[in-house]
Amino acid sequence: MTSRFWFLGYNLFVLPLLFVIVKFSAFFNLNIRESLEKREGLWNRLAEAVSKRDWQKPLLWLHVASAGELLQAQPVIARCVSAGAECVLTYSSINACRWLERPRQAKIPGLLATEFLPPDTIWNARRLLGLLQPSRLVWVSYDLWPNLIWESYNQKIPQSLISGIVHADSGRTNNFAGRSFYHSIYECLEHILTVSEADRQRVLSAIPEHPQVEVMGDTRCDSVLERRDHLEIPELPPAAKEGFVFVAGSVWPPDEACIFPGLKEALTEFPELFLILAPHEPTEKHLKNAETFFAGIPMLRCSRISEASEEVRILLIDSVGILAGLYHSAKMTYVGGAFTTGVHNILEPAAMGAAVAFGPKHSNSTEALQMIEQKIAFCVNSSAEFRKLLFDLLADQERCLEFGKQAQEFVESQAGATDLCVPLLMAELS
């Protein structure tokens, strides 16, 4: 009865409202508009891809939200393909699409198709399942589409959630309505494999009777460590090679307002300091903002690296796709996003052995919460706090290196989640 209530409520009220919001937002948001445009023709592309399917092999369909979750899916896809499966990957965000389209992004071996997920109507769900006929549907992290989940369950298609996270303040489990709604979703999943014990307990608060809610860990750690061992390291100006390299990665204007004053002052106080500034969106407007703030200090855009001289103190990144390689040279990093919607990927700089700092909105990141609790990462709430942290670590660089070492050990200790989940995903599918 409860599931029927939520099915009707979702399809009669929630979904139509979401359609209106998305269509309206597309007039003002380039990312939403582009994601809608990119969905055009998806049915033809999927049909063409499925026509090449080997029907003797099981098909695993993995769904991710965005680029970060795509990294979680990559090692699982590789392992499942090695075990004899074919895979399809769908995603929700334009960022995942852009990631896959990057010239530097190698094609993921064994993928039959990569495609946007169409709107979550019951008709689209039935059409997708009829077209793909998956052996298992695998949800990665948190992006759960109710109609597709309910219809897959009705068609007796096994489903799993891997690298599952539920934030402490999530409406999924911190109120009765959220728990009831997600109970109707979680009960359709055969396995729920969470990143941490805290995530497991929050899932169990919605569905305490579920027999397969287990801590698995984060497959993104496997992905990050694998990528670390095959990185292309970008060329840096001469001053970076022997200096103290600080990388500000994926920063937004509110992040810049926090860290730029301290960094500018530190460039005067510490001649060995070299800055790499990487805006999350390297538009001309964002690049000009950095160039204006640091006017008078020798700065060079990455696209002009061949013109680098000994005097350059700041490298401004005006392209995407090279941030992980830049973290390789860092002794300290600030990862952006935590003054807006939530911190971006901190695993990459941590895996490289860099000390990691970020802003206050980091509850979206399990690893950020764990590293803060273990006192091996830093949260800064203001410019003053950031300045103090920066100057303290520049004054005691051995201590900074130790924090970086501890961060690296933390990531390496989380490896192995892929080995735990793949046998469950492949069981009884061959």
C-alpha cells in the first residue's frame, strides 16, 4: 500500500513538477540546456549500440550521476568485463558527458554504450528495459531514479547499489516522509553496499529489515589509485620544480574570496611558494578575475607554458582535464566547492600525497568527514582561518609533508572495494 502511494504521488505530482522546473531552468542555466540538447537522438544511439551486443554474455547496466561517480564506476566496469560481462553506462549530468568526450579521456574498455538517462517516466523505464534487457542494474553512489527502480523490480531484474552514500542531513532518512519514500526504493534492491558504517546505519533507518546492507567502501579509491599510476604530468614553469607548490583546484568565486588574500600575502613572505590556480569553470571571466587580483605578480596561463620564465610565480589553468596531473606536484592543496554546493574531489590530491584543505560545506564527501575526524585534512571557514593554516604549514613544511603522507595512506587504506562488490554483481549472471 505504501509503495503504491509513493508511486502515484511521484508520477502524478513530483515528476510533473520536476519537468516544469527543469524546462524553466533551462532558459537560464547553460548546463541544463546543454544536457537536454544532448539527450536528443539517445534512443537511436542506444538501439545502434545494442545491435552489437553479444547475447551470450550477461549485460550489466551501471548508472551514475556525474563525473565523480563515473570514476567510481570505472574499476567496476573493467573488472566485470574481465569476468565476461558487457556493460552499459548511463548518466544524469552534462559533466559526465563532458568527461567522456575529453580528448585525453581514454575509451572505457568493454562498454557497449554510454548515454544520458532519459526522463524518469514509467514509459521511458519500460522502453529502456525492453531495449537493453539487462542482467543486472547497478546504481552507483546515490542517484536513484524511482520509476526505473520500481519497474525493474516488477520485471524481476536484479538491482544493486554500490558505493552508497546518504548524507547526515539528507531528507532521505532524517524525516518520516523521506524514510517511507526511500523504503519503497531500497526494498527493490538486492544489495545495498555503502561507503561507510554511518551510511549503512542511515540506510537501515529507512529499511531496517533489509538483509543485504553491507559496508563495502568506495570504489573511487580504486579508480583514483589506478589513475595515479598512469598519469600524464603537465609541464610546469621552472620556479615550480624546486619550490613549494600550492594547488587551488576546482575553485569557484566564493573559494577565491576565501583563499586569494592569504595566497597573495604568502607570495611576498615565502619566496619558495608557487601557485597553481585551477578554476572549476575556466571561463574568460573567471580567468580575468584571478589575473586582476594578482596583478603585478608574474603569472602565466597554462596554454602559454612554452613562454615560462624563471620569474613566473603563478600558473593559471585555462583548460580542463589536467587537474589530477597538477596535484602530482603539489605539497598543499585547497579543493573548491565547499563554499557553494559541496566540496569537489579531495581523493585525487590526497592520493598524490598533498595536504588537503577545503571549505565548510563538505558533508557531501564521506572522505572529507573521515579525514577531518582523523585530523589529517583541514576545514577553513574564513579568509583568516585559511591564512593562519597556510602560514603555519609554510613555516613548518616538514609538518605539511607529514599531513600529505597521512592523507595518501588514508586513500591507499580504502582500496579494495571493487574486489568486494564485483563477485556479488556477477553472481548467478553467467
